[in-house]
Amino acid sequence: MTIFYKFEGKIYANITNRCPCDCRFCIRQGGDSIAGNESLWLEHEPDIDEIKAAFDGLDKENMNSVVFCGYGEPMERAETLIETARYIKENYAMKIRVNTNGLISLIDPRFDVAKMVGVVDSVSVSLNASTAAKYCDITRPSFGEKAFDAMISFARSAKALGLEVGFTVVDMGGMDEEIAKCRRLADSLDIPLRVRAYVTDNESYT
């Protein structure tokens, strides 16, 4: 079972396969892993002891950062994510990034985003559209159109707490006008936007 894997000089944490979205561009539609790693479909969600043991046993030479991403939305296990990130910070002093859809307030309304301060360095939030309607068409969230405002609110909150926040949008082709609108939205929030290529070949995933 693959809890941690390496990709382009970083360690990626795969702690859940759950996700409230069914994005049209999701790499899970193209295979069970990326870039030659073993399957990222989990046999079960690892508990904190399994996660710690897996990280301790991982060859971390020349590695200095961990990204919570994997084959699911990492904030589906927000409390476990925080505990894992704190363990890594305290024992290995690595940088921590979380790649998220930003829907934690709908996934778990009790979670306090302030818990990320001091254990998470940066957050990459999947923007992917400039309006709620377009967002629903592309990401197909189980929460409906309210997911768009929840995602924007999370990004604002994380930035206000001092976390380094960035937006991403996947260019699936013919999206120049929409990407321009996304960039204007991101600029209005003073959050940088990164445009990602649409990848169907998981071996060349970036």
C-alpha cells in the first residue's frame, strides 16, 4: 500500500482516496498511479501510526518537502493531515504543502483552518473556474454550487492566516477566455494563479 511516493524531487502523501469532487480532468481517470509509482489506491485509510512508520522508513535523501495530495482530497482527513504534518515538521524539518479543493468547510464544518498555522507552509487551491456554474460543470462537486464560494472563502482564510496560497486551473483546451477570467479573479484576491496542462498520460504527469 503506497502511503508516500516520490515525484520530481518531492515526497507526496497519499492518506485517503476520498474526494467530494469528480473533476473532468482528474488523473484518477487515467490510471491507478503516476510516473511509475505503485498503485495509489489504498487498501484502507492508514492510521497515524502506519503513516509515521511509513514516513520513517522512507528514503528521504535529498528530499526537503512533503506535499499532501495523493489519489484523494487530503483535507478529507484534516485532523490526520495536521498530526502527520506536525510529526514531519518536528522530526524532519521539511516544508509542507497541501494541494486541496478548498472545500474543508463543507467536508467538516467543525475544522478550524487556524490549525494549519505552524505546521503547513503553503496551500495550493484548485480554482479551475471563474463562476460557480462553470466550477460545477468542471469539478462536479457533491455539494453543488455552494462549493465555489466555500473554496474562495478557504483561500481567503488561509491567506489571512499567513499561509502561502496559490490557485491552479487546468487548461483542457479552448479555455483562453476562461483562464483570463480566472486570472482576474485570482488577482482580485491577491493570490497567484498557476495554469496546469491537462494530462491524460499519467506517466508524464506534472
